[in-house]
Amino acid sequence: MLKILINECIQEVSSFNPISSNLEQFQLNKNNMILEVHAQLITEVSGALNIFDKNDIDVIPGFSARAMSSGGLLPDKDFEFIAANILTSVEDSIGQVDGYYFALHGAMQSPSYEDPEGWLLEEVVKRVGCEMPIVISLDMHGILTEKMCQNIWAFSMLHTYPHVDFQENGERSAKLLLDLIKSKKRPCIIDVPIPALVRGDELITETGLLGTFYQKTDGLVQNNPAVLAAGLMIGNPFTDVLGLKSHVVAICEDKKNIAAIEKQCSAIAEEFWSKRNKLQATTISLADAFIRFKELGATVVFADAADATSSGASGDSNAILEGVLKFDPTIRTLLPILDDNAAANAHSAGVGSAISVHLGGSCDPQFSPTEIKVEVLLLTDGRIDNESHGGIYDAGPTALLKYEGLRIIVFSKPIHLFDRSIFISHKCNPKDFEIVVVKSPHTQFKFFSAWVKDTLIIDVPGATSANLKRLGHKKCERPIFPLDVISSFTPLTRCYQ
């Protein structure tokens, strides 16, 4: 019976968030608890476990660190704690397993570790050797680096945005690993880097341009038996590191006859580059957004992409809140915000109390708190169903506050703010409101896009602004579009084996 060691290290950061993330924002598990937890979740690990179970594989669970929200850079000591636990599980497995599966995101960063995942994989290979099959799964927003490619046999990535194929991604990785263990042949990773950062509606794979590029890379797999996997990595524009860029990638059986595959990957990269201007976000000012809202006369989502906790922001921006207060506070508006002090004050006062709170700027100093007198409508412990991945969010003590037409849900801890459940759990049906603020660059179709009149990406400040020129990149390799003007692009293929 084959034996596989699995480990997990999932976090996405924004280098522009001045507040460090920390271990408290992770769900940490080891050994059999990993299996128990992921049996209830929709994740890469649960997908991989499905495949291993069907193939009668003896799974050895190692260590799992899964961030429940994105954030700023992870302190070195916290990353080193995660890495030490993973590497201990690897050391304990030497001589006992046939291969390794790592569920990674790819956009983690620490002050002394610009490429934490690459460093971790290099340390794994130092211990187990380069002849041991290692396969990883990545988010398409991961930063694909040379060190990562040099220290793995193969990888798969998410193919959908908004992301709905977590389990399928894990399944793809698990199948790859089993095939490679059987063949005992290390494949070749073809990588075509593209100096471009992309955002906007055309990244929605079901309807946008990015989906057509995944169709092309899927075609590489379907039409050539030598191509084991293929796809695109588009990076996380908010993780400002040297390796930040987009990529077309293909995993091939070996280096034999790869010239044709390299040519096809380069052609896809050239087409991607030619359409780079379309792969940018269309944002709208707050003032124009309110005009558009009045014109539409139906529920509109104001997408606060700049304060998306799922991309690395703090969730404490009050920019849209202040806009509603100035424009017309009687508009039925539903808005989430992170502010532990305001939540604590509401819990101390109790339901039905009228209190003054300062909202916003509790983490990110670029926002100044807004003082507002509110009524406390509801208090909860902040345990909320995670509709996207399964399991439970822990947002800490949470309060629903009322100010004229506004309903403001105040959280104590950062969680992903793209799920409909954060509103429903506080007895607020988004369909009862005129403006729904979603702190995410996009909304899932089943939650919002299926019924709202429009989704407007609001151009406001924040650590994850879709207006990339706002951010001030300092570390990524330049020139890179759209931060710089680049007159031409010639694909250069890298090959790792």
C-alpha cells in the first residue's frame, strides 16, 4: 500500500497592509485532526483525500496551518513555527512514505522570507532528496517562483475565479502525484513568465477573458497526452515580492518533444499580453457610484476591493461608510466593518442601547475613525457558517448597529467578507437593502451576482486597491504592466526538471 504525507500551509498577504497577521488567524491542526477537520470542508486537502481514499492510499497527516483570513506580513517567528512543524513531520516520515503532497496558497510573505513556500520546499528536498515525488496545489493568485519549481515534481492550480474548484484542485494534485509515483519519472515544468498584473471583471472565469485562456491551457492537456497539467498563475498584485508576475505553465512527461508545447505556451502568453489592457479593473468613484445607484433603482453591490480581507486588507476601511453618511444615510445600506473596540462597546452596552462608537481605522492608520451614534440591534459570538469552504468562521464578538437606513455589522476578528452568511447570520437579508457593501473584488454568482442589478468596484483607498497604481510597489521586478509602460513583450520559456 502506498503511503503519502500531506501538509498544508495556506495564507495570502498584502504587503501594503501595515498590520502584521499572526498565528491567531490560522486554524492549526496536526496528525489525525487534519483528516477530521477537512472531512467537513471544501478544500484542496479534502479533494486530495477523496482521491487517496478511492485508491486505497495510506495517508499520513502531518501539519496544517490554514489562515481564516488574509492579512499583512506574517512575523518571522510565526512562519518559522509553521515551517518547523511541517519539517518535523517530513523528518519523521523519511523512509516511510512514497510521496509528498503540500496544499499551499503561494502568496505568503514574512519580513525575512520573501518566498516562504519556496524556502519551505527547498528545506523539504534537503531532507528527503530530489528523487522523492513532491506535488503541490496552488491558488492561481500564488507567486510562482523559480525556487518553488526547482524543488517540486509538479503542481496544479485553481482554474476558477471567484474560486469554486478547491476540491477539484486537490483532486488534480493527488492524481498527478499518484501517476508520478507509478511512472517514477520526474516531469518537466514549462513556465512562460509575463510581466503583467491583472484585475477586474474579465478575471471572472465563467464570463470573462481569463476563462478563455484556461480553455486554451485545458486544450493543451486534452490534445497532447504528454501534457499532464497546464494553466495560468496570475499572482497576487498585493504581495509585493521580486517574483510577482503572471505565468503560463504546463507540466510535461519529460523534455522529449517539448518544443511544440513551449511554442503553444508562448502563443498563449503572447495573446494574454496583447489583451492585458482588457484584464484591468474598471473602478468608479464614490460620487459616480451613488449617481449610478440612483439611475438603476434596484439593489446594487458596492464592492470594496480595496479593503478585501480575502486579499490581505484589514477590513477596517470606513471610506464607503463615510460616503453613504454624506450622500444619504437614509439609503437602506448593509455594510460590514472590522472594529474590535466598537464591537466590545456594543456588547458592554447591550441590545437596545444607544451608544456613540468610532468606526474604522482600528487597524490601518490611513483611515480616521468616524464617530456615529447608533442603536445596538443584535449581539452574537461571531461564529458564522463559511458558505464557500464549509466549517465555521470565528469573527469574535460581533454587533449589528443601526443608524438611519444603515445596518452596520461590526466584527472583532478578521474573516473573509465575501460570503452572504455574514449578513444572514445577523438577520439581515441582502435582498432587503438598496446598497450592499461586499469587501471583495468580486461576488460569487450564487450569493449576489445572480440577482443584484449591478456590482460596482469602488475606487477608494486600501491595502488591496484594484487601482494598482495607488499601492506603491517597491520590490517586484520592473518594468511590469500596468505600473510601467512596456513597448514590447517577447516570451522567454523556462524549463524545470
